[in-house]
Amino acid sequence: MIDVAEARRLAEKRLRTRMGQWAGEQAMLAEADGALGVRPAEVDHAHSGRPAEAEVGSPAFELGLKPPTENQVLRDLAGAEAWVRSWRAAAADLPLDLDWQSRAWKSVGRQDVPVRVRFPTPDDVAAFVSGSAERDWRRLSARVREIRQRWPRATAHSTVPGGDGDPASGGAGVTAGRDRVAAAGVVADRGAGDPSGFTVSAGEFTAVVRSLAKRLLDLGDGEFAQVIDVVSWLAENPLGTMRPRQLPIRGVDSKWFGTHRGLVRALLSLAGAPGGLDILDAEANVRLRLLDPAMALGPLRDLAAPVDQLAQLNLRPRTVLIVENLESVLALPDRPGTVAIHGSGYTVGVVARLGWAASARVIYWGDLDSHGFAILNRLRAHLPAVESLLMDEGTLLAYRDLWVREPTPHRGRLSGLTGSERRALDRLRSEGDVRLEQERIPWDTALAAVDAALR
């Protein structure tokens, strides 16, 4: 039997999971009702006296209550009666619907028992859950409504996510709500004097809101108001390409923009100005060492500069060795015809922009873990001929005592690995997502492998 407390826990889990999606959908439905002339609290007597806004097809959340069997009732009659009373009281006090069924039991006669609880709207789910989850829902839904009212953009033909057949909805569709959006003819024009005709569909709006939900919730009231004001200003005053320090908005400095950049960009897309701001960042430097003294640029052999500048160097290495661990890069001794580059994780693909590197033999030496193979896979998408070093099953098994657990393994499909690399990846996963970090391999062993690869 699922009691009220357990149902509240499950409802809170669903509310937390769907909060962003529901907030986006409700904002769209509120806009559609406004276009149809429906007041939010207007009662639709054809639907059991519930507000018209509650009629959105299937319930937002429903839960089977696993009512007791006859044997369970016989074992604990008082407990079964208390369970029924608790649900009857909840239905009297809270915005939920209970489905009842009559059970004919030989020992205790005919009994009516609740079998399912349904919550027609997200607001009903939140009211049932109460506490911090309800407060978060109220705050988020209010903020999303404000965003939608500030920039009302939707297409009449759009589809609200979570409708019939959407697996994410768990069968709880929003058919009636979607029909109201379409019937209202809620079409987003870019705005007076703007010829672009930019539109944001209901589905796009909801998807963006879903991705922003946590960030919107984390903002204080003053921060949220400032973000909205900044987005409104930028939507009306496109700045083109600028550096953060050049933003002419009072109270918005480079630090503020660095913190809120992703949120501002996403909201600009909802405001109909996805290109309203193109911020130039200082390009990350690429660190490399010229292991061949003959390649030295005067006294310089250890360089760190933007990739576009390094690409202009007149280098002709025979081998480019990309090494994930910086200490390993710095420890490498002189080797003829060789340039060592610090890989820097998933940004490793920038190496392909170095023309002199792309025309050389390229070897990648990364950590023996799922992310190391994912980085290798990404690099190989840019440089298909790249070879790997010390990333095989034999190396993994030789240092079993040095394994550690990988906290957040990569689970994606890696189609660019060789057979040997695939076997190593499969092995580390089968061993429980272990990893062998590059710097744990004894240096003399690692250097011998490097020298063998360079021959």
C-alpha cells in the first residue's frame, strides 16, 4: 500500500524532474488562454468545476496506490482502515482526485478502496508536495511566465512537449493545452520595425526553459530582475561583436557577464535576438615544447600562445606527441623531429588547426579511462590517422594495483577507436569503471614506450 507520505515523496520527485518542462508548458497555455479570452480562474462547468486552466488532457501526475488485498486486510484490519481514512482525508483537503473501486471480499464484505490518485495540474502536484519543492515551483513558474510575457513568441503550428506519445511525459499528455495554443493563433512576430520575422515555437520555448530551470531558480530576486533587464536591453540594442569589458550596460562588468553568460544567451534566443550579442573571449593558449633543439625559436622552446598564432610558426616536425598530463610534457627529454603538445582534455581538437601538426605523424597519450578514450575519439574525428600510446589492455592490466575508480565515466558510443583501444575500454568498464592515470605509470616505462613509438 502506498500511503500519503510515500505518495508525497514520489510526487516531489516527479515535480523536481519535470519542473522546467511544466513551467514552460503552463506559460504557453496561459498565453493561449489569454489569446482566446479565457480568464485564468474562469470555471469550465463542463469539467467538474475545475478551473479551465486545469483542463490539459491527461493529469500532470498519477499514481497507483497498490490497495490492500483481502489477505492483507485480514492480517491488519486496523491498518487498512487507517490507510483508507488517510486518503479520504487527503482528498477532502488537497487538490487531488481519487479513483475508487468496490471490492467484494468474502471475509469482510464489500469495501470501497482508493486505487489511484491523480493530480490534474502541476500546481496541484506542488500543493500536495508542499514545502521547499512547492516554493521552488511557485518561484520558477512565476519567473517563466514573466519571461513569456516579456517576449511573447510562439507559432500557431507548434507542439507543446509532453503530448500524446511523448515518452518523457509518462503518458500524461497535454492534448487539450496544445489545442488551445493552436486555436489561439499565438503567432510570434519579431516586433514592430523588425523585419526578420523571428519566431520561437512552443516546443523550443519549453526546451530552453527546461534547460535553464536550475539557473533561473538559483537567482535571487534582484539577480533575476537584472538578468531580465539586461536581456531586454540587448534585444533592443544589438551590440554585435564585443569583449565583455566593452559592454555599455550599467552594473554589468566582465565578471557579471562571465557568471551569467549562458543564461543571457539562452534568454536572448527567446527574446528573438539570438545574435544580439557575440562576446569575444580571450582564446585559450596551447602549451607546447619543441623537443628538437634545431626547431628552437631563438632561445624559446617552451611556448604557450593562441592556436591561430602557433599555426603560423614555420615548423616541420616529423612527429607531434599530444600528451594529456602537463607534468609528462614538461618531463620529456630532447628528441629529434618532435614537438610535444599539452592536450588539455576535450579541447584537443584545436590541434587540427595547426597545419604543421596535421601534416606530421600524430601520437596521442592520454589517461587510460573512459574520458581518455572519448578524447582520443574526438581527436581522431579531426585527425583520422592519430595513433595512441600506452592506451591498450596490456598496459591497463600491468598496473592493476594503481587503478582508481572513475567518478563519472563517459557512456557515449565511441566509434573511432581501434580494436585494441576498444578492448581496453571494454576491460576497464567490465572491471567496474576503473582508470589508470597517465602519471601513475613509472616514468622509465613510459619514456621507453615513447622512444619506441618515435623510432
